[in-house]
Amino acid sequence: MAKVWFIPAGGTLAAYLSGEIDHHAAQTLRREIDAQIDTQMPELLALDFSGVTFMDSSGVGLILGRGKYIASLGGRLTVQNPPPQICKMLDLAKIHYV
């Protein structure tokens, strides 16, 4: 089961994800992240994947969708700290990370 917790700081909203991100989890995470975006209206959404143990293509869709959503509000997205197995999937999807 995937979880997310948030730390807002200035114009940045950091979302720390953990657990397994599959189709079902991605839907729940999307709703939670979008609700925080709507409330906080950050300039930068930082998705931290350091606690993610598994991710399928639904996780890629989650990232791309949040990137489009935050961009439509004038913000930007960054993906941070993906574990090695997640890096491989991000590389294939051409998603940049730090």
C-alpha cells in the first residue's frame, strides 16, 4: 500500500511517497496530491520517491499527470531520490530526476 505525506515550505510542496505504486494506489495518490496542490498552490511540487519499493506504469502516469496539472497552474514539478529500480523505469519514460 502506497502512502504520501506532505511538507509545505515557502513556494514548495514536498510530497514524500512510500510503498508500492500500482494502478489502485496511483489513483488514491493522485487525489491526495491534487488536493494539496489545490490547497497550497505551490510554485514547485517535489515528488520524493525515496520510500517507494515498487512502481509500475501507473506511477509514470501519476508523475506525468501531476506535471501537466502543476504546469497548468504556472508551477513546475521535480522528481527526487528514486531508488535504482525506479530510475530504470523513469529513464525509459524519459522522466528527469535528481
